[in-house]
Amino acid sequence: AQRVTQPEKLLSVFKGAPVELKCNYSYSGSPELFWYVQYSRQRLQLLLRHISRESIKGFTADLNKGETSFHLKKPFAQEEDSAMYYCALTRAGNMLTFGGGTRLMVKP
Amino acid sequence: GAGVSQSPRYKVAKRGQDVALRCDPISGHVSLFWYQQALGQGPEFLTYFQNEAQLDKSGLPSDRFFAERPEGSVSTLKIQRTQQEDSAVYLCASNYDLNTEAFFGQGTRLTVV
């Protein structure tokens, strides 16, 4: 069975500090990994996906198949990054399996 | 439309009442998914449609849950004889096709009292 684990419910950092939101997954195969973000009072939206290898809003995530991880990183956090972040995986374009989410709070 | 639209945004139901939640996907999107998000948790898959065909309903928690998409566009999630454990946010998402980005609605927050 596929599973996504986000060990931190809450991550609090100061503005300008580096951020790493952890995500580990279990899946026997080659899943596609995503990070979704939900800003306050907004809908869930895609932040980035591993196959695109993009940097979005300064965030990057590298798929580490050996450690089955897909951690989200940003070198310098901004206050507007405060949001709920969900790691998710899918196989063959089918339904998403989400982690429990991490609330990122960036303090001024 | 501008995005995936869900209605109502909020629904309070008495235990035992039937409810119907509506999802209007983005026009032309073939795939439609329903998810249930309990408080403090991530969304969990309920069911999936490709056009009007319900291809996967393995996530529906009981036979009180029923979903349909009769014309391959608007979808309705129906919950019969609601229970307190059904209280959650119900999210709808649509994709143009598989392997493309999923766009989410704002969700319907159901509270069963």
C-alpha cells in the first residue's frame, strides 16, 4: 500500500531562515511525487511536482529514491510562505495519496 | 468556468439526515475526484470518475456514500443517514486528463450534529 508521512505537524521559523519540510513515502514502484500548498482561506493548489524539477517561489524538492524522501526546501523563508503544505504521491496519474500536512509559520 | 466550484460551502446536518454535495469541474476536464479531509488530517481519496464512468470507488467509507456524474460534467456526492464521523471537508478535484495537474475546489465543510 502507498503511504506518505510528514513527521512535523508544525514548523515555525523566522523570516530569512532556511526551511525544510520533510516527506517520506512508501510505495513499491515508481510513484510521482508532489507538494501542494494551501494558503489561508484559499483552495489547495499544486506547488511543484518532482518530474518537472522546477523551483517555484524559491522552493525545491528532490526525490531521493534510496531514502524514499521528497523533502521541500527553501533557503530563505518569507512571511508569505506561511501556509499548510501537503506532500502527495500518485501512480499512473490516478488518485493522490496525501500526507497529514505540515503547517509552516514564518515569523517576522 | 474560473475554477472548480463546490456547493454548498458549508452544510450543517442533523444526524440521520441525507445530504448532497455538488461539484462543478472545470469545463472540459475529463477526470474528477472526491476526497474527504477530516480535521487536522490530509485529504483522503473517496472516488474517481472519468467522464461519466465511475472507475474507482474504493475509498468510499460505507454504502451510505454514493457519487454520480451522469453527464460527465457536474458530480454529486450523496451521504445518506449522516453520522457524526462524516463531519469533514469534502474536496472535489478535476484534471483535463490523467497525468495533468489536478485543480481543487474550495471544499464543502460538513458538520453533523
